[in-house]
Amino acid sequence: MDLKQLKALSVLGWNFGLHLLRAAVPRRQEDQAEKFRSYFRPDRITSFTPEEHLAILEFESCTLCGICSSHCRVMARSAGKFLGPEHLAASASRSQPEFASDAPSLYLCAVCGQCEPDCPEQVPVARMAMHMRSMIRRVAPAVMPQPIQAAAHNLAQHGNIYGQAPALALPRRPDAEFTLFLGCRERMAPERVQQRLKLLDHLAIRVTGVDESCCGGVPETLGLDPPPAVSEKILAAGPKKVLTVCPHCTEALRRNPALKDKVEVSHLAEVLAERIPSGTKARDIPTPVAFHDPCHLARGCGLIQEPREVLRRLGVELKEMAESGDRAPCCGAGGGLALVDPALGKEVARSRLADAKAAGAKTLITACAGCRDQLTLARSDGDPTIFMLEDILD
């Protein structure tokens, strides 16, 4: 008997043994016809929105070339749990009930968009993942990961995914230049709120508070129902300019149709780049530094040079990492990854810390509190120290 015959008999024996095992082990009986019909119950039939109709046409332009997968850090570090953006595109071409079966992989996408700039067909992978999650919520909510279901509950009960109340109310000023919009994460930390107010006062930037609710960016990323509109509160605050400290808020408010052409939304990095005089002293931090571009700041808002201008005005030596700007990878927290798989999120964050170390940086600076927290969580002895951009001002 030659090797080929031996292999054939081995495969045959394996399949035969597997068949006997399946016959011996009791299995839950399902009426497949009834299961198929259940997909089309009136309460499970959900029409696409006009935006989704257009998006699906873009998703179908994917040629499955696989270029995107070579840029996906989550896929590279997930040990096969996340099948990559190419797989998402293939899944998106199926019917809603069918791609719901890919939920365990779908919710590991960081929705960072790093794979998009090099896509030959310009497939909006991040938006595709968000649409698929939204459809799963409408059609098969039970398959959403438990942390996402908990976030949905917190959003409904408390107005944010964290389930916490704001730390303190911001002062109201009738002569304010900006409405200050801190975002869910930052406004729950009183010490950081006071630091921001002190900095803005030092720079003579007059701001007024607003009765904040979630900007809607994170819920959209997770595929959840949008929170109550925040636009009315912002418009009622008075100023025609909004100052944000969270890149996700910046992008979400800029895309909010109720605010378009009515208010100007700026991230703190933009304002600092304009208002900080050259030669302003930086605090004593280890140098040189590297800058981690948050996904929503660089790719979402196109703000790449502004934080670097702040560093230039402070006289801080900058070392660029191999992947930066609109090619920068996710910190590991994006898209709910840190909620659904914290260990995988930390692995992605460690890879970014390794990038900074390889560039020769002793400090890693970012302009997103979510990135800061995720990178700090993954940091080990010997890694660069982590700072927010505004926190390095003396």
C-alpha cells in the first residue's frame, strides 16, 4: 500500500468514525424548515434604510483581493478568532440571518478603517461593519456579545455605554466663545474635567457647558440604537462653535445633519495649534516622543498636522512611527474590541507600544482619552510613558 492509499483510507476511517460518534451522541433536534420560516416572521423582517441601500452597493464592489487583511492588526493577533475585513465583505453579501452567524468574528473588528486607504475599490470597511452590526441588532439581537448587550442597556438607562452619571456640571458663561463638549468618558472624571477647564482658562479660551448626552458615535460603532438627539442642546447653548476633547465626538458631531452649517466643531488639538504661542514651555517629560494618531481624529476628521504643530510649538522632539497619520493602527479599544475581547485589545495596544519603542520614543502622546487608557492598560516596565497632548503643557 502506497502513501496515497494510506492517506485515503485514513480520511475514510476518520469520516466513518465521526459519523458513528455523531450517531451515538444525543443532539438537540431542530425543525430546519421551521427555523428557516422563522427568519421571515413579520417581527424579523427589517427593511434597509436608504443609506444602507447605497452602502450595500459599495460593499459589493469588494473583489476579495485580500490587500486589506495585510493591514489588519486585530486579525494578525487574534489567533484566528477575527477573520479579517475581507471576510466581512464576503459576509455582507449574504442575507441578514446568514451573516448573523458571523457575529463572533464581526464584533472583533476595531472599525478603525486602517485597511481602507489601500483598498483598490475604496470599500468602506468600517462603515460596512457598523451596518452589519446594526442589522444584527434589528434581526437577531440575541447573538450580540454580552458586553454589547450590557452597553445597550446602559445607554438606554443612563444615556452612555458606561452606566455612570457625569462627575459634575460645567459652568455656564453667556460670553463664551465655545460650547465645551467633553464626551461620555471624560465628563465622568472630575479631576480631568477640572484640568481641562484650568487649561482653557489659562489660554483665555472662554467656554460654556451644555447638558450633554452621548454624541452617538460609540453607539453607532457598536450597532446600537442612537441616543436621544444632542443637537438641540448644543444649538440652545448659544455659541456657534463647539470644542471637543474626544475625536469620536468630533467626527460624530461634524456628521450630525442637524448641526451641519449651523455650528463649527473643532477638536482641542486644532484650537491648541492656533492659540499656543511658539516657544511655550512643555512639562518635563522623557524625550523624544512619538504621536499616536487616533483613528477618528486622523482618518475620521483628517486632523493629522494639528497635533504635530502643537508639539512643534512646544519644542518637543518628535519621532514618527512606521505607521502614522491616516495609516496609523487602532490602539486596541476601537469598535468595542476592548469590551468584547479585552485580552485581544491589549495585544493590539502592546503592538503599538512596540512601534513607539522601535522609533526610539520614550514618551507616547495621543489626543484621545480612549487611546490613552488602552495604551496605559497595556503598558509594561520599559515601555514609553503615555500622555494626552494637552497634558504636556507646562
